Amino acid sequence: KMVLESEKPETVSEKAFADGNRIHVFVRLRPMSKKEKEAGSRCCVRIVNRRDVYLTEFANEHDYLRLKRLRGRHFTFDASFSDSTTQPEVYSTTTSELVEAVLQGRNGSVFCYGATGAGKTYTMLGTVENPGVMVLAIKDLFTKIRQRSCDGNHVVHLSYLEVYNETVRDLLSPGRPLVLREDKQGIVAAGITQYRAYSTDEVMALLQRGNQNRTTEPTRVNETSSRSHAILQVVVEYKVRDASMNIVNKVGKLSLIDLAGSERALATDQRTVRSIEGANINRSLLALSSCINALVEGKKHIPYRNSKLTQLLKDSLGGACNTVMIANISPCNISFGETQNTLHWADRAKEIRTKACEPNEEKIEVPESGTDQTKLLLELQKEN
Ligand code: ADP
Ligand code: MG
């Protein structure tokens, strides 16, 4: 059955997202690993009331002095997840509203930020037993599609790409680097695989394979690179009738982003060959910081063009888009400095305002009879 736009109940979140709004910022603390416990690591983070984050001890005097200077001891976010928060809880609090909005033809993006080992990939991709936001979002998307219509009218496409060393690669079909182009939907990676997904079952395996295609560090053979940014894009396209019975094509895009380790933006060994990579990661993450700073300060010019990452994220950051940031942190006192940096950055991101998020829609002219499109429309009408 075709869904009448005017009949659909308006959710609270839809209202909230419809007027210009700010980025929603969440923090997730990961549990301490067995190894870390055995090494005598102490926890330096407390989460209170599901909102407040306190840094409670310092690894050394240097951190203490720095802390005094920055006064960054207490932070508060839209929600802060303790180390016992489950994947579905993280998904439903941070991302389920964005999935709903994508089904209204709106754009949304979620990105994970934090130091290497802080839990970004666990949050985004997760494991087979505990799938993360990417998988839960797609699962939820298919459930919601089934609930709202039985016309088989929604088309879902997935693309999964990597930005590594200022090069864009297709994670679903590795090969030559992709070129970025501007088209009417924004910046796109030309020729990227658009995988038509019909159900959730295939998705976890697909994404895990894709993740294995991420560039690995030469020195840490079995580890996924901490310098690579991974972006999953989910595009949902469908047709509806508006109040005056015109057929309207709607397109919503959800981008889920697992950023490179944020520590690279601060510490880079300029002397080794690897510094070329480091400098480029610096470039992408620094460019991201500059864009965020410019957005926070309400500047007219936002320097998106400075890196591949920021070009790709252009419509996810300052555009008409619902944006969620999840800052991942480690509990260990040895990571105190990184944790504080991450929290400081996340605190700043709270200030970003985004534009009103209007649905992307295009009225379809009723074509001459006999064309494929007419047949499609007639079929749709028959099902009504
Ligand atoms: P990152 O992608 O930020 O470098 P990972 O997601 O790979 O970090 O996490 C580092 C390790 O910690 C992995 O072994 C991961 O499985 C584990 N981990 C991270 N977050 C959690 C969590 N919330 N619950 C259980 N294990 C986690
Ligand atoms: Mg990772």
C-alpha cells in the first residue's frame, strides 16, 4: 500500500530534527580489558546519571598540571554510556531516530571519534555476537520499512569506503583509488559499489569483509589500521503520494563513520617514512577540527576542501543533516591525556548548529502512457 504522507504520525524526534539543530554528542566508556586489569591499570573515569562524565585521577603530575590548566574535569553530554551499556542501548539512544528520519527522506550521520583502542570499531561494527550501530541501523531500517509499507517500494543501497593517506578506496570491491566528484546530491566517490541490500542477513558478513579490506598498519600486521577512516553510506529511495496525490521520489542518506584514531592528530613522528601517512592523517583530522571550529564559531567559510574526509563529510557536518557524534574513551589512567582530549573535543562539538533538515524530495511528472514509469505508477496505483 502506498503511504500517505499526511497520514503518518509525526514523531517527537522528527519535530526536533526539523528545525535547525545542534549536533547531538554522546560519550561511551569501554570496559577495562582483562590484560589491563592484570597490568594494574586504574580507572580514571566516572559516569554519573547517564549524562555526566568525571575524570577522577591522573596518570602523572604532567596530566595533573595540564588538567588544572584546562579545568576539564567534568563534562556533560546528551547521554554518557558507562562500560556496561549494551550495543542495542547505544544504538537506540544515538541512532534510531536518525533511521526514522532517513525514512522521511532526510540525511543523517553518526561518527565515532576517539583514540585507537577506545572502542570506535566495536561501537560502529561490533562483533557477530554483539553487532554495532552499522548493523543494528540496517536491521532497524528493514524492520521499519516492513512496518510502514508492503509495496516493496523502498530501495536500499549500501556503500562502504575508506579514506587512508588522503586516498579514497571502495571497501566492498577493493581496487584502484576512487575520485571524488560533486553532483546534485553532494560529493560522491565516482564508481563506488552500490550494493543493493534486501535483508539484514547478508549485511554483517558484508561489512566484516569490508572491514578486513581496510588498510592495515605495516608494523602491526593483524590490526586494522588506526589511520584509516571508514564510512558506510546507506541510501534509501522510495516513492510516496503527497497530500495533493502527486507522486514524489524521496531519498534519505545515512552515513556511519568510524574515524581514524584521534591521537594521530597530536603525535606524529615527522622523521620516519611513516610520517607521510601521519601528516595526511593529520590533514584529515586537523581539517575536521578546523571545520568543526569554523562551524562552532559560525564562520561563513568552512574549509571542507582541505581534505578528502571533510569533503566527504560536508553534507554530514554543516549541511541539512541530523548529526550524532559518539566519543569513545578508555577507562585506563594511562590513557588519561587522550581521554581528556577526546572529551574536550566532544564538548566543543556540542556547540555546532546544523541547518534545518528538510526531506530530499523530487516530484515525478506523470509521464506519457506506455513508458516504464507509467507502468510503475499504474502498478503502484493498483496496489492502492
Ligand atoms: P578502536 O576502533 O577505537 O581502535 P576497538 O573498537 O577496536 O577500538 O576496541 C578495542 C578493544 O576493546 C577491542 O578488542 C574491542 O572488542 C574492545 N571493546 C571496545 N569497546 C568495547 C565494549 N563496549 N565492550 C566490550 N569490548 C569492547
Ligand atoms: Mg578501529
